[in-house]
Amino acid sequence: MNRRLVDKESPDRLYTVTGGRSRAGERDLDLVTLIVSESEPTPGMQSEHVRILRLCASPVAVVELSAALDLPVTVVKILLTDLLDTGKVTARHPSSSTRTRAELPDPEILKQVLVGLNNL
């Protein structure tokens, strides 16, 4: 993590934003997990939550949210956990697409490609 990013934020502010939490819980969020808002912001929501919901009108990666919010990734993950728990956003890892067996490449073609690459 870039030390300057953390240094420019007041530790008190980060503590307040996360409600004193230092971990995102049991959620499996990594840097490329895509986040999509499922609802509009509601009155009284924390400003960071509102910004996340607005930024995620279309799928946005966790790392992109961190950059847009100018907050450390760990803090963004904690905020996302709050929104996931309330159903305001959904998360999906790009590799977890629901491909059917028919959409996957033919194993025989993959073997031929591998042989061709080995012959180079």
C-alpha cells in the first residue's frame, strides 16, 4: 500500500468512516470484484455509502472505487460490506460468470493450441 495515501487521511476520519472496524468481515472481496448498486441512496446514509451507490450504477471494480473515493482499499471493503449486508449493492468476481459447458472451449482444441505453443 502506498504510505502517502494513508498519511494524507486523518486516522480519526478513517476510524469514523469505518465505525472503528479494521476488517471487512467474512466477505470475499478482492481488487477486481465488480460492484453494482441495487438501489438509490436513502436520506441519512453515510456520504461515502452514497458516493459508492452513485459510482456503481454500472459495474465498478473495488480498486476503482478506492481510487475514485480516494480511500484505502481496506476502508472501501468495510464500506462495501455494509452495503452488501443491507442488499444495496451486489458483488461478483469477473471469473465467476455462469458459463455453460457448451460455451467453454473444446478441450481437444486447447490441447492442439498447447502442442503448437510447445513447438515454437
